[in-house]
Amino acid sequence: DSGVTQTPKHLITATGQRVTLRCSPRSGDLSVYWYQQSLDQGLQFLIQYYNGEERAKGNILERFSAQQFPDLHSELNLSSLELGDSALYFCASSTGGSRGETQYFGPGTRLLVL
Amino acid sequence: AQSVTQLGSHVSVSEGALVLLRCNYSSSVPPYLFWYVQYPNQGLQLLLKYTTGATLVKGINGFEAEFKKSETSFHLTKPSAHMSDAAEYFCAVNGGATNKLIFGTGTLLAVQP
């Protein structure tokens, strides 16, 4: 158990809908990362937050947004969902977000868009 | 830009045999390198990482990796495979100013009895 929790574990929805994925980092970790794992794209970095502020951005679609709240949990919002958004979405956390810090991954949220 | 290439999407070994999973990287700055393992229906778990210092890095579960700058490689090895090692293994590089990870495509390791 990494100490990172993600809810829900599974999500089934329809095209065009909007969903919110939630992540609680390890106790004491200030930085949260979101990754997408799909069969065609592999594991891709989406976005990083540090203590409520966006720190780094990857290949995150404009239809996707994220935020980190004062209690340090983070949410990833996916809107206007398409079939291709079906994937496993991981959240990870690290102590401060500095280069080289170990990232601890949650169990993921599996999203299926029908 | 940073990238990672993992040679061999599927590797099969016999129990007790040497495990060798290959990883080559590209980075415009001194790289930090990671190996993660993913068991079915689970998240990723760090096996080991190289940041600076000793180029031979030992990790959990008997795995180790050697950073070879001249070969731009960071291959993962384990002297004797165990059935419980069957999983998918990902090599990653963090070569930029931030802590984002760039992952390879993964290698699925099968261990035959």
C-alpha cells in the first residue's frame, strides 16, 4: 500500500459526459501528479501540482483540468468525454516535487467511456 | 527532450534464470532514471532509481540496475527469477527541471516454472 488513495476505482460513463477523479496523497506529501495509461499511448504524464499551484504540464487535453485543494487532495476533471479517453488514470505523490524525488502511485481509476 | 526505449515488449524466462530487461534513454541533461513494476490491477511500485553517485543501484526484491552513460543505458537485472517477478516493468527518465516522469512502453515479464 503506497498510501495514495484514488476514488472511484472504476467508472463507466457515456460519450459527452463529464467525470471527476479524486486523489488523496500520502500524508505529508505536497506534490501530486496525474498520469494516463492507455493501450495506444502508454503511460503519459498529464499534470503536476505542488501545494495548490500548478508546477508542470504534460500532454493534457484542453477538455481535462485539475486542481489541488488546501487539504492537498487533488481532482482531475474530464469533460466532453470521447471513446479514446478510456484509460487507467493514476495519481502519484511526492514530498516536495523536486527533481528525482520518488513518486508513490495510487491504485488508479479505470475509466470506460461507452 | 527526454525519451526512453525499452527493447522487448515481452520477455520470458525460466524460474531461477537471469532476468535482463533493457532500457535506453535520451536526455539533454544528466538523467535521473527509474524502474517501476506494475502487478496486475495495481499501481506502479518503485524498484530502484539512479540520481547521482554510484552507477550500480540496488533495489527491492533482488533487482539492480547499472547506469552506463557511454551506452545511454539503464538495464535492469536479477540473478535468479522467481514466479512472483511476473509483472510489467517500466523504465522512466526524469531529465528536465521538473519531476515529471517520461515512461518507456513497458516490458511484460513472464516466468515459466
